[in-house]
Amino acid sequence: MNIEFKIGEHYYEPESFWVNLFIAIFGTFIGFIFALYIDRKVAKRNKISTIKEEIRRKVNVLNYLNYIIKGVLTHIPRQIEKYQEYGKVLDQKPLENEYPEVIVTFDLLRLRNLDNLNTQNAYLSLFTDKTDSFDSYKTIFATGDYIFQEFESLTFQTEKTIMFKRKDHLFIKRKLDELSFLLMVSQNFIKN
């Protein structure tokens, strides 16, 4: 008995056209499926990355909104206190030139400018569980607008008070000058 082992590089079968065609089509199909799988996996990863980036951006917008609101809430009581101190000084010394201490911050203006579509989308998309999320969003900015208008009005009234006080000082000074002139003339008249 003659046994012949044909393995590895020494084993060749006669090539068949149909076998080669099948192997080529099968290899192409496997390569296509693998490429499609990789493409879908990359697309899914990119979509997840895009969603995470959008959520991060929305959270940053809301963190900034939170920061501005905290700034406004700390600014308002301090500024009201300064205006109350100014009112007390006016009551105690009505003829002295005093100016209120103004705490400089643009948080009210920033809050007013923050009311845009980007902030609205961030707020409404992250607070979708609440049925009145749009109403609460509008309440935040309506309150900010009211506070802004009140401070504008308070600033205008303070400037008007300072202006009228200055006019009163000038009027009193002019009257005192006239009185001192009259007293001087009458004193000279009495001496002569």
C-alpha cells in the first residue's frame, strides 16, 4: 500500500471555475458585511457622541443661566440695602450732596439677553417631565424683566432726586447770596 500525504503547500487540487467564483463571491460578501458592520458601528458611535455633546452644551447653557440668576439674587438685596441707606442719609442730611452707592453688575442685562432660542431649547428639553416647563421658563425671564425695569426706574428716580437736590442747592445758594447782599446793603445804609 502506497500512502501519500498531501498537505499544505504541496496539496493542489485541480482548479474549478465554479469553486473559484464561489470563493470570490463569498469573500466579497463577507468583506461587504464586515465593512457595513464597521460603518454602522462608527455611525452609532458618532450619533452617541453628537447627542452627548448637545446635552453637554445644553447643560452648560443652563449652568450659565443658574450662575446669572444666583448673581442677580445676590445683587438685588445688596443694591436695595444701599438705596435704603441713601434714603436714610437724605432724611438725616437733606442739604448735603450725597450719592447712593451703586453695585456695578450687568447680571440683570445678561439675564435679559440670555432669553433666546438656545436657552429656551436647553431648558425645555432638559425639563420635559414638568407639564408647565414653558410657563416656568417664561416666569423666570418675566421676573428678570420686571426686576430690570424696577431697577431702571429706581435709577431714574435716584438721578432725578439728585438733580432736583442740586437745583434746590443752587436755588438756596442764590437766595442766600441775595439775602447776604441785601443785609450788606442795609448794614451800609444803617451805618450812613
